[in-house]
Amino acid sequence: MTAGAEDSLREAFGLIPGRDCTGQQRRGQGVQGGYASPMKAALYRHNGPAAEVLQVEEIERPQPGPEEVLVRVRASGVNPTDWKTRSGMTPRPIDGFQIPHLDGAGIIEAVGPGVDPGRVGERVWLVMAAVGRRWGTAAEWTAVPERQAVPLPDGASFELGASLGVPALTAHYCLFSDGPVKGQTVLVAGGAGAVGHFAIELAKRAGARVITTVSSAEKGALAEKAGADLVVNYRAGDAADQIRAFAPAVDRVIEVALGANLALDLALSRVGTTVVTYAAESADPVLPVRACMTANVILRFVLLYGVPAAALERAAADITAALAAGDLTGLPVRRYPLDHIAAAHEAAEAGVVGKIIVTP
Ligand SMILES: NC(=O)c1ccc[n+]([C@@H]2O[C@H](COP(=O)([O-])OP(=O)(O)OC[C@H]3O[C@@H](n4cnc5c(N)ncnc54)[C@H](OP(=O)(O)O)[C@@H]3O)[C@@H](O)[C@H]2O)c1
């Protein structure tokens, strides 16, 4: 993430430069109060391999500052961005130490000045907890601006709540940036991935017909369970023909690998088809400009860190409504205790199937 994108997100969530308990402004930190009791947390002080830099320590617990809530974390979700940031692949400044993980879920235990005390006891899912601050969710407690603690409906587990933040918000923004998808045909590349999974479920909830691609039968079963109307193995030589037999063209593509899949996407496009890319491959693709012109296709790129606040809040509200309606499910969960966080990161880096949850 670029510094500009991080600043934009902090601004989007109304964060202002933080001060510690001595009143000194902290470099690179959001609003946060002083320290109280101890807590167990996973943290790193330098970028590097998981087993080398991740440690579990007892540190002082954050107190909620103005407009913040203190959350007892019950589940902490691991995303690719967490290990990419930790490893240094997409580094961010470390202010002394960094507790990893943007996503999590738990219960509000205390509120800072300016927050309705009635929120104490509320079950919440967390959005972007570690952005611009050191208090990620891989700890017993975290403090976040209250707008980043979204009500978690009673029927939804903490593990599902901790699976939502980055993947579901990304899926939502990719899907709906160009308007409603009701009655449209949506192609979700990689439908058993974390973003792909929620893209399928949100598109189905919104009334779309959903086609998805996977690379194995195991992943195909997950995509079917999520509600995809057609599941195709993208490694099959006739993937385009299989899809065209089901639908002559698609209206939206939610794309995880533009370079690998652009030929397929163009083969399935019609005038106005939008291809929304949210992931960078190890090498940038060379864009076949004439083929894109000929297809009259629209290319869109999304990075969650820079999405405007209003869109994120709309997405979070819609995701919560989908949860309450029982329209969102989780991928199979792989659980790791906090003490085994390095193994959790290694599993995530290896691309294991399912959702990795760390339990503080
Ligand atoms: N822009 C953003 O704001 C944003 C937000 C979230 C995630 N991301 C990025 O998006 C990527 C995916 O994130 P995630 O959390 O969904 O990861 P994930 O759970 O590991 O899922 C990635 C999925 O992509 C599939 N895939 C890989 N190559 C493919 C191809 N050529 N065609 C179709 N599917 C393919 C993988 O399965 P197979 O390899 O078996 O096909 C896997 O199921 C990561 O690089 C992440 O950093 C970006």
C-alpha cells in the first residue's frame, strides 16, 4: 500500500494523528489512549519471515481514545495483505511494533469519550483494524475508531465476523461500483478464494446469475455451496466454450488474475462488460489494447485501502444486512491459537484452502 492510499483510508475513516498517554503525537498511529492492564499479543518489530519476526508477548492493553471502542477479540482473520505487509512485500512503517491483522470480531468492552456507552457489550466485526495504527486484531484486545466496529448480528459467529472485513468489503465494492447486478451475469474468477466466495454470495443475493472458475474439484464444491450457478475449471482447455454454452456473454467479471485470465474475459465480453481487478500478479500483464478496444470492454481496478469512506460504510451496512438475512456463510475454517500465529501466516502464504482464523 502506498503512503497516499493509507492516508486516504485514515482520512476516510475520520482518523486524526494519534497521541499517546503523555500527549505526544505518535508517528503513523491513529487516535489511541494511554495504556492499562496487560494483554497477550502477537507482534513484529521488523519485516521478515513469519517464524523469524512474529512473537507472542505480554504488552500493555490499549485504552479507547476519543471516538474509539475497546474490543475483546474473539477471532482474528488472516488475509494475504497481513502476511504481505509483515514479510515486507508491501511494507508499511512500523512504529515500534506492529500487531498484525486487519480483520477480527469480538465484543465491545469499553468506550472512549464521545461514544455511546450503550455500545458496551455489543458483538462487532472489525474493519481495517491495523491500518495506520499498531493495534491489529492478533491480540486479546484491540482499540479501533468506533466506525470500524460494525454490529455483528446474533446469528453470525465470531469466526464468520472475522472473515468479512477485507474479503467481503472488496467483493462488495468490486461488484457494485458500476451499479446493481440484478438480472446480470457475473463471472467470479477464483470462486473458492476469500474474496471470490463473498463475491458469489453477494452477487446471488443481489439477483445475478453467477459463473465462477476454480482449479480443483475441492474448490468447485465450495463454489457450488456458495451458490454459483455454473462452476468451471479454468485450467480446462474449453473453459470459454463451457461458459458460452451457459451464457453467451457476461456483464461483469470480478477478476483475481487479470494477466492469466484476460483472454478468457475478453472472449466472454460484450459491449460494456466491466472487468474489475483487485489483485496484482507477480508480473504485470502486457495489455492487448486492440483486443480490449475491439471488445469495448471497461477495465476497473480496486484497492480497498483507497476506497472512499461512504462506499465502505454502505458496503459494511449491506454486508451486515446480508449476514442478518443468513445470506453469507464462511469458508471452512482452519484455526490456530495465538501462540501458533507463525504457522497461521505460513499456511496463508502457502495458499491453503479455507479461512485461517487465529484465536487469541
Ligand atoms: N485490491 C484489494 O483491495 C484486495 C483486497 C483483498 C485481496 N486482495 C488480493 O487479492 C488476492 C486474493 O485474495 P483472497 O483473500 O481472495 O485470497 P485467497 O483466499 O487465497 O484466494 C485466491 C484465489 O484465487 C484463485 N486463483 C489464483 N489464480 C487464479 C486464476 N488464474 N484464475 C482463477 N482463480 C485463480 C486461487 O485458487 P487457485 O489457485 O486454485 O485457482 C484462490 O482460490 C490476493 O493477492 C490479495 O492480496 C486485494
